[in-house]
Amino acid sequence: MAIITISRGSYSKGKEIAEKVAQELGYVCLSREDILREASEKWKIPQVKLIRAIHNAPGILERLGYGKEQFVVYLQATILKHMKKESLVYHGLAGHFFVNGVSHVLKVRILADMEDRVRLEMQRENIPAKEALRILEKDDEERRKWSKYMYGIDTWDPAAYDLVVHIKKITVEDAVDVICHTVTRLHFQPTAESKKIMDDLALAAEVKATLIGFKPDIEVLADQGLVLVQTRTSLSEEERVIEEIKKMVREVPSVKDVQVKVHLTLDIP
């Protein structure tokens, strides 16, 4: 069965739509909060660090130290593990960023008028309209900056989605009907090739999450259980690094073999 990712801003009815679509189709529904909780438990990372990693774009020092990127890797591995099972609706930031090339994913963006979002923010936080507008605009801009820095994707670019739904004249129920109808089309049904791509992406993400604490600068590719890891290290550390990477990767389920490619750097006294 297919996978549906739903991207939405605050107070856009995206959560309600996702839950109703999942109920209608008999799919599992996962939220960003579900993924944060599971990733925190598995990788022993405080949830607050994971939340910060997906809220604002990294600062200069964080970019140099691979700060937020490390935590995003844990979220990516957790999301893709669930997406391998298919029959899933995921709603929240970043879901559609991780599945490029997977044809059985329907990528949906939910939009809502700002005045409606402001009204809901005012009601929830008991604040005036001007303050509610400021908070929402800041949140939207931070999400755009984050996605542009991490993946070169603008969350507001309609080209990043298969379906964009504006909640106004189109109601929540209308949106659910449209999404449920669209995902049954042949274009979004799994094929042997699309399943392979998903499996490879999930395995590569799992391996990267396993290694990221040891070598933050790694890149990982997977092909039917065969894993290629690329990293940088000094000549004096080359043998130790290669052996440690191979040892760690071989403990990951579904890995059949591992190759490590090292780009050597100068030893600095």
C-alpha cells in the first residue's frame, strides 16, 4: 500500500485531516511527536534536543560541528523505518524530504488562511491578534529557513508536493475525500523498484544513525544490503577508523556487507 506525507503549518487542520485519512484508509497515522518520542528512546537523545534540531536553521557554529544534522539523522532513520511498512500517513515537518525517488509516496501540503490561523492561535494562547500573527509568521519563516538549509527545499514551494489543498471553500471532509481518492491511483501504488528504493533509503539512514556519533562527517549509501560508507580521517587513524566502522555497521540488521571509502587528511602535530 501507499504512503502519505502531510506537510502543514500551525493551525492549518493538517493533523485532523491526517487522522481522518488514516481512519478512512485503515492506515497507521504517525505524527512528528510520535517520531520524536520514539527516536529519543531508541537513540538515547533528550527530546528537547531533537525538537530544537527541527525548529530553527543551524547557526554558523552548529554548521561547523554538525550539531543539528546529527539529531535530524536519528529522526530520519525513525521515520523511514515506519515508511518501509507502507500503509502509513505521516504528518509533520520533514516527512517528504526523506523519500525522494520513491514513487508510492503521495506528498500533500495543507494550507489555511492566515486570519483563520491567527484566530485559533489567539484562542489557544489567549493573546491579541498582533502577537498571534507575529508568532505564526516567525514560525513559518523558521521552518522555511530550516528546510532550505538542510535540504535546499522551500516548504512553501508547491512543486515539492503532489497535491496542495487550501482549506477554505474546500472543507476538511473534502480534503480527506480528495486525498483518499488520489492515493488509490496507479501512480502511487508500490512497485518492486519503489520498494527497493525505500528499503535502501531506510537501511542507509539506520547505518548513518548508528555511526553518526562516532563519525559525524559520514555519507552512507545502501543497495540491497550492501553498504558503502564514506568519511574523512588522517593517515594515522585510517586503519582504526575503517575497522571500527565495519564492526559497527555489521551489527545493523539487514546489512550483508560493508565497504568503507576513506578520504585522507593531513596529520596535524
